Amino acid sequence: KAGVTQTPRYLIKTRGQQVTLSCSPISGHRSVSWYQQTPGQGLQFLFEYFSETQRNKGNFPGRFSGRQFSNSRSEMNVSTLELGDSALYLCASSSGTVETQYFGPGTRLLVL
Amino acid sequence: GENVEQHPSTLSVQEGDSAVIKCTYSDSASNYFPWYKQELGKRPQLIIDIRSNVGEKKDQRIAVTLNKTAKHFSLHITETQPEDSAVYFCAASKGAQKLVFGQGTRLTINP
């Protein structure tokens, strides 16, 4: 099976802009989780979508949102970008019934 | 909420020796404990995981042990090789797709 894919791989934005990241899970997987990875805070959970519904949510402000489509592909949106949003954004794919998660290559976002 | 502490933050071992990384968790309801390996510029890769109904699991040179009473779990790598050099992350979850990660251990294998 093909692995988890994420687009774009790299992104440069300026403060105040918004950004949308995309994640395609492993075929047959219905759960997509999003994580933010930074040198200072490590890997932090943003939210999880299962069958088009947000099932779990982390402690991030409302500027971070997501959605999932009927084909299980997921998008994450960050509005009003801040410098501190610069990070590697990883999505992880899971069947949804078993906890095992497989990560995509990530999208590296730089906010200037 | 759940908190996962990971030690050491850096570890350097001679090739062929063993490496041990330890994690403690705070929520006794956590029941799933995966370990991920992340090489520079690459995605985290699942290397082994354990569930709370099991005390130990092995996969070739890698093993994980879990002590539910003490709320800690450890990764053991034997006969280390240069390709084992990477950052290793432990994580915990309560049966949901929300993983809480440790801060990571940078493992360096010296030839």
C-alpha cells in the first residue's frame, strides 16, 4: 500500500496570512491525526478526524482547524499566522479502530 | 492531562553495545505505548509498540518493557549499529488516536 502523503512539503508565509495543508492517509484508513513538531515543544497533538468528524482535540487556539472529506483525505488550516506557528506539521494515518499510527513526511511551514 | 517524561535527552554508545531509553507517564488510564524513530529530515517511523496487557515485547534487536505499577516503559536496543543513530520518541495514549509524546532522545552510535 502507498504510505501517507502530505502536500505541500514546504511553505513560506508571512504573518497574518492563512495556510491550508493536505494529508492523504493510507488506503482504507479512516482516521487522520495532526501533530505540530517544533524544537522547543516537541511533538504536540492538534486534532484527529475519523469518518469526517473531529473525534479528539488538543490544546491549540481556534486559529487551527481541520476537516476530513468522504475519501478520508484531511486538510488543516491555520489562520492569522504568527511567527510561532513555524513548525513541521505531521499527519498520521490510522485505521481508527486500532491505535497504531503511521506518519506522513510532514509539511515544513516557515512564517516570516 | 497525560504527561510523558523521557530520559536521557542524549545518549552516546559504542557500536555493538546496548542502549536503553526510559519514559514515565502520569495517567494510569493510558494503555498504548509506541516508540518512534526519526532520522534527520525524515518522518517518525514506528519501530515497536506495546499495550498495557503485555509486560514485554521483542522484535529482533529491539525490545520494550512496561511496568504499569510504576508507570514507566523502556526501549532496549541491543548490538547497536550506526544506522540506529536517530532521535527516538516514546508516546502514550488512552485507546484513542491522541498520542502524547516524550521530548525525544538523540541516540548517537560511535563506530
